[in-house]
Amino acid sequence: MPPTAAAAPAVRVRGLEKSYKELEVLRGVDFDVDRGSIFALLGPNGAGKTTVVNILSTLLAADAGAAAVNGFDVASDPDRVRESISLTGQFAAVDEVLTGRENLVLVARLRHQPDPGGLADGLLARFSLTDAGSRRVATYSGGMRRRLDIAMSLIGQPSVIFLDEPTTGLDPQARLEVWAAVRDLVHNGTTVLLTTQTLDEAEHLADRIAILKDGRILVNGTLDELKRLLPPAKVEYVEKQPTLEDVFLALVGTEDLSKTKDLP
Ligand SMILES: Nc1ncnc2c1ncn2[C@@H]1O[C@H](COP(=O)(O)OP(=O)(O)OP(=O)(O)O)[C@@H](O)[C@H]1O
Ligand SMILES: [Mg+2]
């Protein structure tokens, strides 16, 4: 890696603009993502989150502005960008007919890894999928598929991982499983940029949160910084009611997240 790349933030976005015909989706988006951090891009349906991720992963060209990943410009150096990243799209990309292990081995071969089988076994263990590894993915729950997806994204040790809505459509327990897997990613210095529609996901996972609205970043900061944007809450004495999520988790159980779910 050249010295300029090592010193650069993992992701740098400046003045990014993108329209689809008359629809102006991005109107000047700016943000940086520090190396080894989790950055959440939060926004409602249609805000342009996937558009940003697709530009950063070189799948889509911006109309104006600049974006660099790992110090490499996405427009002028797309090959170096692709070598630095992995993308887990909004919809799981695992092959249903293959087993979990076969999916991992296939991707490891495609990425020219020296020991595909050993790598697959290590990843299955890391994502609590060892028992399920020999089963076809068609029998997996949503959370297991997502964990497999994330495991696949780690093959080849990309330094920046994009996760587009990693938990949309998952039940609360599966979300917790995926959150644990995502937190695990940054332990060895990987940078994660994830998109989400839910505040609590950003709150639980991210070091920094940026809110994308009307084509621009509305706010960008740590959770504490974002909370300080609002006046302090009034102190009120109320009986604390459990949230629906508390009730769901109490009934469905969260006791051992490493356990895979039994399926018929
Ligand atoms: N290829 C395309 N052609 C035309 N319009 C598009 C295209 N891709 C996205 N759009 C539109 O651009 C806007 C932003 O889409 P994008 O998928 O980036 O939003 P998003 O924030 O990822 O939304 P979601 O939360 O639903 O995934 C939407 O209005 C969408 O309909
Ligand atoms: Mg999207």
C-alpha cells in the first residue's frame, strides 16, 4: 500500500452528486470514515444509501464530486478500490443450492486463497455456523444467511467492508446475531460502512452516525454528539414499560447467540 493510502481515511466522500434522470438523489454528500471504525449511514427508504454504497464500490459512477476508498479514487483507480473492499448487498447473495461451507470454499477459490477448505472451516467457526456448514443454505434462517454473507465478505481480508442494510427483514434475535458478527469485524482493524433505516441499529453498532436526507448529510457525529443536538430531556418519573422488543426477546429467548436455530 503506498504511504498516501495508509495515511488516508478508509473512506473519503466530497461533494458527491448523483441523479437518475430528473431525480436528484445525492446533492453534495460529504463524509469521512476512520480506519478501524464502524460508520452508519442512516436514512429512510429512497434516501440514497444504496446509491452511495454503489458509487463507493465502483458499481455506479457519480455525476460530480469525489470519493476515495483506502486512498484510491473510485473513478480513476477502480481496480485498486475493488481490491480493498467487499460488498454485502441489500439482498443476500449466497447460493441456496450449495452448503454454507461450499459457498465459502467457492468464494475463497475465486479470490485465489491458498487454503480454501481451511479458511472456510475457520469462518464457519467464527460465525457459529460449524454445525450448519454441511447443510444447504436453502435450509438456513435469515440470520444464518446474513452471517454466512458477512463471513463470505471477509475472504481475501478486504480492509473496508460495505454492508447495505445487513439486518433488514430479520427478527430481533437474528439482528443481535448479525450485530455481534459486525462488531467482530472491526476487532482486527477492518473498517465497516453500513447502511440502515433504524436508529437503534446505528445506536448499537456505530462509532459515528451520519443521517442522509434530501440528498445531503444532515448530521454526522458520535451518538453522544447527536444526542446533544436535542435539548436535555425533562426528568419525569414514570413506570418503565418493556418495549415490544424486550417482550419479543423475553419470549423468544436470547440466551445463547452462538447457537444456530433449529429448523424443521
Ligand atoms: N437505477 C435507478 N434508476 C432510477 N431510479 C433509481 C435507480 N436506483 C435508485 N433509484 C431511485 O433513487 C432513489 C434512491 O435510491 P437508493 O436505492 O439509493 O435509496 P436507499 O436509501 O438505499 O433506499 P432503501 O432504504 O429503500 O434501500 C430512490 O428514489 C430510487 O427509486
Ligand atoms: Mg438501499
